[in-house]
Amino acid sequence: MFWNIPLALLALLATLPFIWMVLTSLKPLSETGLPNWLPTQLRWSNYLKVFQVIPFARYYWNSIFVASWITFLQVFTSALAAFAFSRLHWPGRNKVFLLYLATMMLPGLVMVIPNYQVMIDLHLVNSFPGLIIPAAFSPFGVFLLRQFMLTIPPSLDESAMIDGASPWRIFWDITLPLSRPGLITLTIFTFMGAYQNFFWPLVMLKSQSRYTLPIGLLYFNSTAGQTTNQLMAAVTMSIVPLVILFIVLQKYIVSGIQLGAVKG
């Protein structure tokens, strides 16, 4: 019971930036630089002005579209690779897995130029496929799902093989359903990361009609001036999908990570 008080204080401290963001989105521009948190008058019109200043709905759709495709492809390819590394037996399996896992040591910035050159060769610069394809594979996702699949009893695979099930049938009908918590956990992490990604879209996109939200929000902080209140209104609306996703699926995050860490 004693620990509830410091935990509640830490939770309040963690939500202070979010509270400041929402309150600032309701202030007039003249009050955004003042130390007082509460606005003297509520300006709900700031949210409407966001749609008037930039094509917010278009950027919103672009972000959700790109993040959804990245999430689908990354979860699917990670599940296939994790199944091969955990349930199938083939020469050099563990060595290949360690080699693949070692790519996580490479800083993301090191891969920007090679990825960009590949997108140029494929004529995918300034396109949604150019944003999606490089992010369709994830060593972290393979590692997470592999650790989770290792907890599934091998006897289930053996029983299915005796009944004549193919490896694909075992993967689709047995392994995937039993790996649902891990799949949902990876889905949450992947969607949140892809939805908030800033650097790669900044490098790849040239047309404003294809901008994602992180790039489109740069308009509110330009050399022409900083409209902090409208920026905070746009950011508040942009995090709505993440909040909904987390609230709906939060119970799977801790359980998926814990179950995936049981067996190495």
C-alpha cells in the first residue's frame, strides 16, 4: 500500500508533458510562452485551424496507411523467420540466427545511404513503397517471436507431423494461434514506431501530398514563425491512434514480453 503513493507520483510526473501539450493547444498564441499552464481563455478553434493551415487529414491518412503496411509486413516476415529459427531443424540454424541478430548492432544512420541507393535503383524514391519496403523486416521482431515460439511444446509439432501436416500447416494452424500474445506485442511496437518515424520519410519524400504527419507538422515550426498552440493541437490529434491502440491492447504488452522471455 505504501508503494502506491510514489508510484502515483511517478505516473503523474510522466503525464505532465501530455497535460502541458493539451493545455497549450487550447491557448492563444500570445500565452504559449508564459509560465502559467492554464489558459485564460479556451481556443478550441486551434484544432480547426490545423485543418485550414495544412492538409492534416491527408497527412493523417498517409501515416496510418504506411504504418499499417509496415506493421503487417514486418509481423508476417518476422513470424516466418522466427518459425524457421525456432521450430525447423536445418544445418547452421543457430549460427545464421546469431549472424542475423548481429545486424541489430548496426546504427540506423549507417544504413540510410545504402537503403537510399537501393530505392534509387528501384525507382521508389518519393513513393510509399520506398517507405514501406526497407522497414518490412526486423531482427528485433524475429528475436521476440523466436523466443516466444520456443516456449511452445515440440510435441505439438510432432503430433501434427504424424497426422500428415506440412510445415506451413503447422505454422499457420498451430504456431501462429499459440503465439498470439507475442504477435500482438510486436504489432503494437511496430505500429507505434512506424507511425512516429521521422527521419526516413524526411529523406525519401519530396511531394507534399505524400507527407506523413511527422513531416507535415514541420510547417508549424518554420522560419516564418512558430505557432506553438496549433502545433500542440496537431500533435494532440496525431497521437489519438496510438492512445487507442495502447488502451485496447495494453494487457498483451507485458504478458507477451514475459512469456517470450521464459526460454532462450
